[in-house]
Amino acid sequence: MFFALDDDQREFDAAVRAYLAERFDLDAVRAVVEAPESDGHPASLWKAAAEQGWLAVTVPEEHDGLGLGLLEAQVIARALGAGVAPGPWRGTVLAAEAVRLAGSDEQRGTWLPRLGTGDAVGAFTLRGTAPGVLPAVEYGAVADVVVARSADGLVLVEGATTTPRGSYDGTTRLADVDAGAGTALPGATADVVAQLTARATVLVAADLAGIAREAVSRTVAYDRDRQQFGVPVGSFQAIKHALADLHVAVTLAEHAALYAAHAVDAALDDADLAVAVAKAKCSDAALDATAAMIQYHGGIGYTWEHEAHFFYKRAKRLANQLGDADTHRARIAELTIGG
């Protein structure tokens, strides 16, 4: 079976990538990385995310959103990963998804339009429980609302006290959130929490797929031009074969993330398996591709001045988020051959 993005989805992907390339390139990313004291939340990028519908991608049309699915959301996630773009996009989209799937009518009416237009910043975490300290919440310090676990399901937390927390990945900002009891999302059953976990995992996997593809593409371009012994480095068999293997691995990871998003959207029987496959493949591909990026750029790849470390550090952080590759391989075994 042939499975790929349709024309509209490809145009959506191209539009996100074009904006990042033209108006928020790696120089802009470096400005965020080299200002760790800042909130890491660029106003220009956030404004574009709101204006172009990136935040409202899964918000229903009756709440002023695009009413699209996880498939389209992973397109954006992959493009943001390829651009190692900072900002609370994923947390805001997932907070909106939590309200959409588990919120009351009043909560939907209050939060979905605000999150979709960027008037409110969201954060989403499954680490820790409210009330209590929620550790290392992405963009927790700038979030207007944090969706977090509680003993009974999920809650919306507003106005929490936050403490900044350092990260080796300068393309994000983390904070410990001291959450009170919050306001319960009444529809947060165990099945809904599992579905939100799957959606979050797919978006992280897609980000990793974007990182991996960009790392391979930049490495191939560099080694095609870099000369050693009078010939391009990329013509050496050892490098050429290694990059070809990486291309195959990244392609498989991209398609795994794509299918996982479709399977979750369509509530297919193999959705849980597809999500586990996607996260395992994307985690491995991103770590391998970014490590190769550093190695195959020679001496410059190890320097602060080169951008390779942006990709590697982001891949290293996200590869372990919501379960590393080994965790998801164990899940695959559980789903296919039993415990």
C-alpha cells in the first residue's frame, strides 16, 4: 500500500519550512541558544505560528480552529524539528488537545480559542502529579495554563509558581512547576489519558524525524563539497555507505511517524503498536544522524560555532522523552508476542 501526504498537507509542510528558512533560520535559533537567561519564546515566531494556523491545527472549527488532525500536526512538528525551532508550540497544541478531548463545554469555550490564536500559552506534562511539583515542564514558566496529571485524571493549572531549570538543549526552556490542585478536566478517563499520551509521543517522534532528516541533508551537502586528497569526502566508500544507511533509516522513521499519526487519528486497531514503532525508530534515527553530522563535518563539527550541536542536543533530549527506544521496543514486544 502506498501511503503519503496529500497535496494540501505537502503545501502545509512547505509553508512552515519556508517561513523558518526565510524568517527564523539557524542564526535566530543561535540567538535563543546563546541567551539562556531569556524565556526562549521568540515573539516573531509565536506570532507567525498563530497567524498561519500552526497553533489551531487540531482546534475544532467551532472554536475558530482549523479542525485538522494529528497527521497535519505532525507535519508542523517535523518542520519545527528540522529547524530546531524554539518555543512552546507542542505544549500549546497538546494542552488544546487535552481540553478538546477531556474538557467541559465551558472549558472548551474558554481555552480552545485562546490557545488556537496564541493569546494563551499552554504546557503539557505527564511527569509528576498535581498538587505537587511537576519537574522539567517545557516552557512552564511562560505558560498561562499547564495540563498535568492528577490522582483522578488530568487538571488545568493556572498561576502556578515556577522555578527555571537548566537544560543542555538551548532550543527549549524548562521549569519546575509548583502546581496546586488545579481544575479537573471531567472527561479525562484512562482511555483519554492514553490517547493524549499517544498524541504527545507522535509529535515528539515527528520532531525527531525532522531533526534526523535535516542532519542527514546538511551532512550530505557538506561532504559533497568538502575536499580531501583532491576529491569530495562524500566519495569515500565508508562515508558514502554510512550516509546511505542513514538515509534509509531516516526515511523509515519518517514513514513510521506519518503512519502513527494516521493510525491515532483513525483509531485503528494497531495504533498503539504504530506509536511505539514510530518513537523507537525516530529516537534511534535522530541520535544516529546527529552523531554522524558531528563526525562527518570533521573538526568543525565539534565546535560551538557550528550548528551541529543544536541538532544533537535536541535529539538527545527528545529521544528519552515519553519513553526511549528501548522502552518502546519492549512495548512492541508486549503488543506482538505478549509479556
